[in-house]
Amino acid sequence: MLSLRRILLPFLILAFFPLFSRSQGAKAQSPSPAESTRVYENSPEGLRWQLQDILNAARNHNRPKLESLIRQTEIPNYREWFTKTFGREKGEGWAGAYGLNLDENEKHFAESLAQLTGEDGEFLTRNVNDDPAPAREIEAGMVDALQRPVVIFFASWKEQGSPQNSKSSSIGYFVFLDGRFRWDSAISSIEIQPEPASNAAAPQNVSSVQTAGGPNTPPASGKDKGISCVGVGGVGIPSCDYCPDPGYTKLAREKHLEGIVVLQVTIQADGGVTDIQVVKSPSPELTEMAVEGVSRWRMKPARRADGEPVPVRVPIEVTFRLVR
């Protein structure tokens, strides 16, 4: 018998752009001698041990150490690093996104790890260059954009005893610099956990759905005029304000439907989600559930460096998965 698991919906892939806010010149506090001399191997196993050290600090309620270890995941001289690693055009945009709200992202990172302290589980890590995930198109884009040899790692968390085919919870992407793994927080996925809607009816009003040729296809309505580009010119990204869980309909569960729906949407300056386009979907039923759910979301809008809210066009990935 199939039942709906509390699934994770990674969304706002944003082509490498999340929320950040610290100037490049900000200095982290000096780590303790024990922390600064710890050696990690440049491998998936080394990343796992570094993350475990950070989690242990959270479990011990050692807030100063936790914050210090997270600050040590910052990319040193990030503007230069992004430019040399991905080229001037892409690197400058991604560096701007990385530095935009760095403090806020590190705070969220700490809170996310704190939530894991009560769970039994393990960190899963892999080399993205050797094993890019087919469902994460962003990974192939990262590797293709490299202008010099850099190994990118991906880390996630999986609870002990969870089904073998269940989805792990994303932690993020990392690179190894100066003896430590650095969190590339310019690549982000925001995750929510929806509750099942046992008797939800299939949504009917999806007239706004259009077929898109790809993630950069402009909306057919022409409302793309004046839309800003995330990560360019100091433009940040939208974040979730009110994002109710998409309902998993009775029909979809009876048909055992699973898969990933990729949408392209405009987040307006007032936080509304408009011009929803379908980039990829395995079935009409999953399309309806994803579109109906996302259309009800209210976002905190993207803002320019001066704080002015602006509309942006972003992809959203919604994963539906049933487990036995």
C-alpha cells in the first residue's frame, strides 16, 4: 500500500542565486587553534567529517563554536574566486549573489543544522564533477561553466531508517579551498515539507499554464518587460513568505504518480507569483498539483541593492514522491 511521505520540494533553484548580505571586506572571528589546525581530506569523506564537526557543535549547544565553524565555510576573496573559476561575466554575477546576504544565509545554515540535532541520520556526500545528478540540471551547468579545474561536492542529510529510495534533504554545494570545504551558498534550494491532502480535489483553474521551451523562455503574456535578473546589478532573490503545501490529490495517489515538475514563474514586486509556465512535467495531474500549489504562494520579493522591490523570473522545481 502506498502512502504519501513528508516529501521535500526543492524550489527556487535560481540558476545559482540565493540570499546573502555581507560585504566582501567583513572579517570572521579567528577560529580556535584546534579548529584552525584540523585537517580534512579533499574528498566526499572529508566533507562528511567537516559537516559532522559542525553538527556536533550544534548538538553540544556550543553556539560560539557553531558560528565560528560556519564562518569558516565562507569562500575567501570570493569575488576573485568566482571570476577566476567561472569567467568574468558569470563570475561577477554569481559573486554579487553570494555576497548579497551572506550573514542571513549563514544564520539559516546554523538553524538548519540545529534542526538535525534531534535526528538520527547521516550526511551523504558526492563528487558532482564525476557524478552529476540527472534530476539536478543545475549541476551540469556548474561543471560546464568551470574555467579552471575545481571539484564541486554536494552534501545532503538522510534520516536513519528512511526507505532506501526516499529523497535525502539537501545541505548544499561545497568546494575545497585552503584546507577546508567552503559552502557555495550562491547555489540554493529552499525546502518545505507538505502534508498530504487525502481528499483534495484535482484543481480545475489552470488556464495560466503555458508550455515553455526552456528555463529562459520569456512568458507569452509579455509581462517580462522590466523584469530584473537575479544576481545582476545587486538584485537579490525572492524568499518564501506564505507557501502552503501543494495538495497530493486522491487521483494522483491512486494512479501512483511521482516525478518532478519544473516551472518557470515571475515573482512580482508585490510578492505575487504570475506567468506560470511548465518547463517539464511527467504528467498532467502532477502539473495541475504543482501549478495550483505554487499559484497560491506569496513571496518576499527580490530587491535591488537600494532596497527597491523588483520583479524577477525564476525556475521552481517541485518533486512529488510516494514511498511504499
